[in-house]
Amino acid sequence: MSASTHTLAVMQAATSRFEAARQVDMLPVGHRCRRMHGHGFTATAYSAVPADWVAYPGGEVVALQQRVDRCADLLNYGVLNEYLIQPTDENLARWIREKLNAPWVERVAVQSTPNQGVEVDARDIAHVWRRYRFQAAHQLPHVPPGHKCGRLHGHGFQAIVHANQDLAGSDLSIDYDHLDQLWAPIAAQVNYRCLNDVSGLENPTSEMISSWLWERLKPALPALSWVTVYETASCGATFDGLHYRIWKDFTIDSAVRHGRAPANDPRQAIHGHTYTLRLHLCAPLDHLMGWTIDFGDVKAVFDPIFKTLDHHPLHEHAELADGDTTTIARWLHEAARRELPHLSRVDLFESEGCGSLVGLDLAGPALPV
């Protein structure tokens, strides 16, 4: 491993699901969430798990998962009001963070529906997000001849509005309904439209859409921190008012074993995962093309590395013999960065929301699990 690998930031993530009912009576009269209702929640903890807290090197995600599972089990098929006076997503994230009894946990995320959630960090800063969808056509006018995006085509786009706010002990940061109100006039402009016909979107790349949305949301939402645009389910772009970040997802099916797990641990045996890999890249905007890097170029450049892992036994690769997601993500970051110098981060999940984040910068928007 190169020396640069040792400067990488590393964080593990673990997620559990639970079903629970709640009512939030601090909300205005008539608000639907004042009534008793239920959700299928997910809870995710993010942490650089200390080495002296795990049963074996490489067992960090396993150890974190066990604690998150215990918290979820306490709440599963229960009524949250029995644990919290005001069971908002923000307060629920705080409650889980306390029950984890792990001061090194950096942040806890709660997703109450597929379209909304919040993260709360140790400083009591809440990162709230809400997902919206719109159906639209577009074509990219400046791509080379023969590029598929030069043809008129369409997508089921998704946009995620992110906002950061200091909770300062309050029960609720930004009501999701407020975000809905801000989104409604924008939806009227882009849903069931050809984006090239919308003023300001004559070159509607993911990057240009994200900054176009930012310009329309920021004046009414000072807490806005990122705008994320999913062009497809596996690629998209984010904008924070100054910088763009794109990502590209891959699915890798591989056999693996945890080489340093005890003999009685089931992960010591050969098993397998369908890994979800996300590559994050930060690069300057090409003002003519309207993008930072072509998603297709990322896929083509990464393809040889992908083929060394997909449908292969990872434990037979000497550098991957430990078999845990942190080891694999570190290796992926080093291998991919040689070919993709703008790579800033690698997320590798062995199951839903359970895995490792490795990169030069782990800051950025919290995307749904």
C-alpha cells in the first residue's frame, strides 16, 4: 500500500430497520403527524470504530452493527412516545445516539420514509433531507457526435434538498412540509417537461440542474447545504453553492471471508455479498460541456478494476485477505485513484447501509441508504 493510503479518513456505517408508531403533538393543529401513525424506520450510525473495541481486526462494521441492532430491537413494533415525549426524527436520532453508549459515534441518521430523513451529529447539528421526483426529457447539446446523451431522451429524475441547522436543544429543525412548499413551484417548471426548454437549463446536465435548483431554493432556504440530482438510480451530482461532486454506483458480486475472524465466527468461512460501491469525484466544471466528468468515462476507466473483483473470490487476493469492507474500500480507493485522479471518496456497503467510507474527505451530503 502506498503512503498516501495512510492519510485517508475512514468511517464505518451500520444500519438497522424497525417498525414503530408515533404521534408528534408539538406540530400545528391539523398537521397529519399529530395523529398516531407508523413508519418503517432505518437507523444508521457512522463512526471510526476504535480498534480496541472489536473482537478482531476487520470486525468494526460487525461490532457497530450489533449495537445499532440492539437499539432497533428496543423500538421495533413499539410506540415511540413511550420513549420520547416528542418523537421527531431529530429526537429519535439523539435517543439512539445515547443508547449506543459509544462516544466515538460521529453521527446518527434516521430515515422515517424513503423520501425523508435527518442526521444529527455530536455537536447537535441536524442535516435534514427530503427527496422529490420529476419526469423529464433532455439532450446534451455539446457532447461529441454519437454520444448517446446527444439524442433526446428522458429520465425519472430525483432531487434531494439538504439543509443543515443547529438544533441547539430544539425538538425539530426544519419541517418537511416547509421543504414541500418550497419545492412545489419548482416542480411545476420541470415535471413533465423537456428541460432544454426551461430558461437556464439549455444544457441540462446533472451538474447544471443541481446548481439551477440551488439558485431557486437558497434565497428562501438559507439553511440549504446541498442539492443532489439523481439522473439515474446509479449516478448523479451534488452542488453546495461553490463546488460540484458527482458519483457513480456499481454492484459487485464477490466471494469473501474475514481472514482474521476467530474460528467460531461465521464470517471466517467463505461467504459472499452483493456489494454496493459508490465512487465520489470532485473536479472543476467544464463550462462548455456543463459537466465535471462524463459518467460514461468514469465507468469505462473503472471497468478493468471492476472486473478484477466482480464474480471473483476476494480472499484469494493477498491485499484483500482480511475480507472486511474497510480493507476492500482502501484498496479500491488506491487502485481507482491511479486511474481517476479526481476521486475523493469510496463508499462500500456489503448490505443495506452497512459498510465503510474511505477517502480524502468524508464531508458531504448524506444520501439515503
